[in-house]
Amino acid sequence: MTGNRGGDTTVVRGGRLVDPYGVREGDILIEDGMISAVGTVKAPANATELDASGDFVAAGLINSHYHSGENFNPGLYENLPLDLWFVHSHQVTRTEPPSPDVIYARTLLGAMLMLRAGTTSCVDFLYEAPGITLETLEPVVAAYRDAGIRATILMGVADRSFAESLPLNDDEAREWADEAETPSLDGILEIGRAAVDRWHDPDGMIGIGWGPSAPQRCSPELVEETMRMARERGLVWQTHVLETRTQVMTSREWHEGSSFVEVLGSRGLLGPETTLVHTVWLTDRDIELIAETSTTAVHCLASNLRLGDGIARLPAMRNAGVRVALGTDGRGCDETLDVLELARLTATVHKARGGDRADWPTAAQAFAMATRDASVCTGHGERLGRIEPGCRADLLVLDGASATFTPTNDVVRQLVFGGRPSDIKSVIVDGETVVQDGELTRIDEAEMLAAAKKHAASEAKLLADPARRQRLERIVEGVYRRAEAYESPVDAYVPS
């Protein structure tokens, strides 16, 4: 195959088109980055032809929840539950942001990993310590544009300190070390409006949206004002909800026995524009509310396993009619950023919980969660994750002669249970070939890796003072132990 540029007219010729629930033969006509026809296509005179004969063509994968700010964190942490992991990974005492060069290299590193593994669109829930600014957002936008990946950048914001997000007792609160000052509500909203005006392109490659960190980390005013803006401007709005047992305890102590899902519902903050991430510790009532309001949930199984969060009740959510997408989370808890690997975990781990085998997720369902079911999380409606006219031309060409598909019995099952990045011959985003024969067409990989190594080393020197971090760890460990003993109305842990 030869490379092509977005905006050209292109025909992907002779491939076998892979849908989660079937395979068909056909050509794909791409015009201005959009799929305009599928089937038997007569190529216009000016069209570029991409020969996919003997190969499979699938919709590009969508990573519905990811943190580019953690791209320098692989291998740093092990056996840390989320509460303790947060002390390390989010640098809660940092007072100065990284330089633009650091942020650019960090973002480009993740984009490279995702593209090579077949992800064509990501939702980047972007934290920046001590807070997001237009100056720290600009290199993120530049990196995604240079890589050629479709990105929805969510401004990960909070106006409560880490201490204020925890159910500390009086002694713990007195002992707590200083944190960086949190941004003000007015400042957060001002930056958000400016970022949307400058970079948001609802039909293009870069989207801007809101990521209020979590109900316990944000004031009601911040959550409600960001949702108001999201609804007015058609922006993605995503938040972390009930990832851990600590959050179950926190919500019920603060809100007279109600869960954070119930609290969001009572404030009118659930709905088709809302995405809830993790959703591990859901009650039956929580699941009903999410389903009734057409709210989307993002399942981050690899991250939840790594951090000891528990396992979300995916079969129960699906049976209730909840739309579920997949997210890797950050490299601090999922090093590979491989959405296909995540689909494999999703289609296997839930079987180990037993129950009615009719409720076990299938490979086809997991693949749908990584493609068509995830499209709404990006802000692109139903226009991603499908090979249909009117959808964006984000595609994978898979080597039909590879060992993965030999012999070919069920393409989707073989892709989900056995597929690897090496099976991907080409990655097309918005009609442009950005990975070809395993090589990135827009990025000098050696140069990028060298820059990332250099900047990661410089960042390591700026991590929080170890003594102060140990003091915070001691306090948070106490909160974690109390939460583990808390009588939760639901148990998301695997029985011993």
C-alpha cells in the first residue's frame, strides 16, 4: 500500500470488511476524510487506490479514557491501590508545570504507541499539575496534530485539594502536608472557554471537552458549570465515578447514604452527554440510573486490575442496556495503551466470575466496545468505529495472511483473542495513512524516543520531596484501611 493524505479521494480496494457481527467483501470510497460509499465502488479519475486484496479492513480502535500526563510513568508503581498511587502519580505538591517541550514529547510518545496498536481516536483526560493553562494545552494539541491521531482533549480539572477529596478525620487533617493551591472556579472556566474557542473542531481531528476529575474532587458549582458549558457547546463531559471502595465510603458518609451516581442523577448531571469512567462499585440502583438516562460508562479493566480497584459489573450493566466503551487509563497503570489487548481482557476476565454463561461478554461485544459503542465518548456522535457511508475514514488494514488469521474461522474472535500490533499493515486516520507496514509516516520514531527519554529524565528530578510524600502516604494508608473495613452495599472484589 502507498501512503495518502487526508483530503484526497481514495479507494480501499478488495478488502474483507470486518464488523463486530460479521464480515463482508467490498471497496471503500474515501472523500475528504469521510467514507462516502461502501460496496462495489467505481474510482473517480483522481482517486488514489489502496490495494487491500486478501486483507481485512476494520474500523479504527477508540481509546475512550486515557491520561497522556502519565506517559513517562510506566514501571514506576506496583501494588499501590488508587488512593496511594494518586500521591505519587499526580504530584499533588507540584507548583510549576512541565515545560512545553516536555509536554509535547510526553504526548507524542503516547500517540505513537496508540497508533502502532491500531487506535485511531483517543479521549485524553488531561491532568496538569498544578493546573491546566493555555500554555500547557498548546503542546498537547500540537503533538496530536503532528502524529495524525484523532484526539478529544478533556480539561481534567478540580477545585478541591487532594486532602479535601478524602474522608479525613481531625487528626489526619491536622497532620496533612501542604499541597499546591487549587485553581479557582472562575479561572478554570475562563481557561476552558478560551481553549474551546481556540482549538475545538467538532467535525475535525481535535476536540476540547470537560473532565471534572470526580465528584469528591470538585465543588458542585464546578461540576454544574462545566456541564452547562458542555451542553451549550456540544462538548464531551466525562468524570471518574466509584472506582474504589474508598469512594463508596466517601460518598455515603458525605451524602447521607447516597452513592455518587445517585448524587449526580439528583443534580441532573446524567444523560446522553455524560460519560462515567470506571463505575466499579455500582449498586443495582446505580446501574438503573445510568441506563435510564442513556449515560455511557467506560470500562478500564486493565487499570482496575493493576490498582486493585475491583472488577466492574459489566454483565449487569450490559443486561440493563448501559452503553459501555473501553479505556486503557494512563501508562502508570496500563503500560501498553493497547485497546485490542484491553478488548481481549474484557472478553475473558468476566467469564471467571461465573454466573450464567449467556451473560459472559463475547469477542464481538468487546470489539464493539472498542469501536462503534465508543464513538459517542469522542464527541463525534455515531460517526466513528463503523465502516459506513457518512462515517469518518478511520480504518485498520489487517494482514489476512498472518498467523493470527490462519486458518480463518471467525475473524472477530481471532482478532480479539489473538490479534497483535504486528498484524496491522496500515492505519488510516481521516483518510490519511499514518502507519504503513508498521512504520509511522508522520513521526521520526528514533528522534521522538530520544527526546522522550531526555525529558522523562529531567522530569524525574522534579518529583515531590520524598519525606513529604511519605507523610502523605502514611495518612492515606489509614484512610484506605478504614475503607477496606467499611461495609459496602456491593462487593466488586474477586472472592478469595
